[in-house]
Amino acid sequence: MNCRTRHDPSRLFKFVILFGLMVALLVTELCCTPYVLDSADFVIQPGLGIPGICEVGMTPRDLKRRNRDLKTVDYGVCWRQRLWSRWKYGRYFAVIPSLGAIAVIERRHVYSISFYFRSFHHPYLSGLRIDNPFQGRVKGRNQNISVGELYKEQIEAEFGVPEYRYYGIRSFEELMYFDKGINFSLSSNVIENIYVSAPKTVSVSGIPTL
């Protein structure tokens, strides 16, 4: 009596087809996922960010698919803060070196994005650093403003008088446009970074409401 097991050719064929499809999907994912080499071609839109690449409201998965160099950094200095932020709010940072950007992820969506025009190293969180600043432009009311033209006078000419103005030490100044979803941080009238979030209404007291 022949006890050898007979293999079904159709099952082997199905396995080969399924394996081939998985490899094809993986290759397509890697090839179609953009890798930003030069941020100079991008324009930051107030209240949004860079459409389709790094924008407010994106899911972490979509953000990762469009930025292969993305790295995550936990929110908080000690392990208790990091654990609480992850568990309670789903909050952490997404660093995109090629864009000079750091996004805040909260409740499975991009809550805000900071684009840096100078190198940035966080004093306590070692992974939170930007060595390749953003080189693109910002969409204004009448034109796109290049990095070299981002001075206070040009910003106010394009966006108007800020709803709130903050002054800090060492000639630091922040121009806040809550209704447009964009803030400009300057030091000695030179742009340092731009903060983008969803536009917010402003109450009578001048405090933005959620």
C-alpha cells in the first residue's frame, strides 16, 4: 500500500499567487511612498500644513506613508509622563527630518505641526531635534513668502495685525493668528519656526477657544 502523501497542485499554485501579491504590495508601498529630499518645493498653508504630505488632521499611518524618515518621540521627560500621555491622550511627537518639521500626534491624528527654519535641539528630549531646517515658502494672503522674506513687516503685510503678540527674552517675539491657524516665532526679527494648527475662534478676552 502506498502511504505517500499526495500534494494538491492547486494549493501550491494559490500559495505562490498569494505570496507574489504580498511581495508586489510591499514593493509598491516602498516605491510609491515619497521621500523628501528637498523641502524648498513645498508651501506651508495656514491651518493645514503641507497638503497631502504633512497636514493637520492626518492619521499617523498616512503621515508615515508619506514621510519614510518619520521618527516618533514620546511626550514627556520621565517615564510616568510618557506613559500617561500615550495612554490618556494618545499623545506623542512625530519628527520628520527631511521637512524640518515636528508634528504633535493626539488621539490618532496630527494635532499641530511646527516647521523649523533654524536648527533645533530640545534640551531634555534627545530625539526631538531638527538639523535640516525647512527651506520652502509660506502661503500668504496675496503671495507665497520665501524663507528669506519672513520678517515681521512682511508677515504683517500678508496676514494683517496679529490677534495676539507675545514678547520674550533676547528679542523673542511671537505673532499669533488663531483664526488662520498659524503662529510665527521670531528672534531679532528673524524667523525661527512656524506653528500650524486648525483655525480657532477667539473670545472677547482674546483667548482662543477650542
